[in-house]
Amino acid sequence: MSAPATPRTAISPTTGASPAPRAVSRVDWRLRFALLSVVWGFSFLLIKVGTEAYAPFHVALGRVFFGALALMAVLLLRREPLPRGRRTWMHLTVAALLLNTAPFSLFSYAELTIPSSLAGICNATSPLWGMALSLVALSEDRPTRRRVAGLGLGFLGVLTILGAWQGFAGIDAKGTALALLASLCYPIGWIYVRRTLASVPGSPVALTGSQLLLSTVQLLLVSAVFTTAPGAFPLWPTLSVITLGALGTGMALQMQYGLVAEVGPTTAQMVTYFIPVIATAAGVALLGESLHWNTPVGAAIVLVGAALTQARRR
């Protein structure tokens, strides 16, 4: 999961809608920030455990289904309606494909062959892809020398992670490419929603909940065509998928909206830089994944580059 598309406006990381004003939570925002970092950092571990028993499309399906249930429960408690209008739902369908169906499926397939820690680090390249795309897609988002330098530095970090000097030995090229492609889906989706959904009325929870419902339908169709129904439901993989959806996809977005509303998108988006750290620690400590020196060094370079790409002139 990645943070908001731009720190200049309070845009939802999933729909592009501006969060509605809300009361400040009684829980200190720093604690909620830390909790959100942990939840999203552990998401890659939960994907890995889920793929031990379920097909990747089933993991992605469970993720959006239980995420949608969590947000629908919030909407029911708040008595908020779903968005209206055929055009809005058409745009949400595309957003669901770009921001949920495609990246969630790609990450699930990637983790069949790569460690969850590497998948989490690949997720951190999303701001780099966003910077590269903004050069041609967002005329109002002009690059600076610092941001271009950050882009180059970030991709240097990717090459360090992959061990380019030793011919990418020990790295599954297909799995890594799928994870990087999943990360590319997010900025493409952000650009799309900035152009189509940023001015749509309704709370981000309603828009995102609807988007997850549409992604559920998409993945139901894809799963019916390309996979067979699970023959069993093992405890831990099943709990992992439920947690991944309800907590890591549903309620985590709700926490993110609260942070954006309270401390602003610039601070809230900093969660992006803690996700790969937590994902790596969780993979090594709980799944026994190996960690070579170039992985944390490359990840640090990626994060510095990503931070530079988010810098803007005052």
C-alpha cells in the first residue's frame, strides 16, 4: 500500500477524493501513524502466508472483499450513501482495476517466487514511477533538479537491491518484475483519479468502498475463468487473507484518511517510507527470509530517492 499521490492536496491514496472534515481522534496521531505503518508493512507477510494455500487471484479477491466489508460497515454506521451517477461508477471501475485488482493480483503472483521483504521494498518504488509519469502526464507538476536527481538515485537503489553488478544472481527476475509492475499501477491510478474523480462529491470512504466492491466483482470474474474454487480453507492462510482485507485494506485506509485530515497529507504520506523497513523485518524475523547486505542498502537509497522526488518548491 502506498501513501497519497501528492502532498500538496489532501487526496485519498485510493480514489483521489479529498477526505471530508472529521473530528480529531482521541488517540494521538503518532500512535495511529505507527500502527498504520505496522499494518501496511505486515501486509506483504500476510500475502505470502495466504499464497501458501490459495491461488494469487483468490488472495487478491479475499483482500478486496473483506476490505469492502470493513468500509461498508463504516458507511452503515455513519449512514453515508454510496456515490451516484453512471459516469462516476465507470471511473470507479477503472480505478478499481488500476489501484486494486491489478496491483493486488500482481503482488500475490510475485510473492510466489520472491520474499515478502523484497515485495515490500518494490512497493517503495511507487513514488519513483509517479515522478517519471508526471513528467509527461501532469503538466502542472513540473520537475525540479532535486526531483530528477531523486528519480535517478531511486532507480540506482533498485539496481543495488537486484545486485546488478553480479548479473542479478539469486533474484527471481519474473517475480521482481511483477512486484515492480504492481508498484507502477499505483501512480497510473493516481493520475487517472486526479483527472476524473477528484471533484466527485462524497466521502473518500464511500468512494473507496464502492471501488473495492467493483474490484471484488472483477476478481470474481477473473478467478472463475482462470482458477478453480479452493478445496479447503486452512486456518492460518485464511486468517491472513481476512486480516489483509479487513485490517490492511479496509480499516487501514480509514486510519489514513483520519491522519490526512488531522496532520495533513505531507506528514501522512511519510508512512510510505516505513513500510519496506517493517516488511523486511517481518519477513526476516517471522518467515526466516534471507537478507543480503545489498537489500537494506538499496532500500535506503530507494527511500532517499523517493523522498527527493516528493520535494517541491515552496
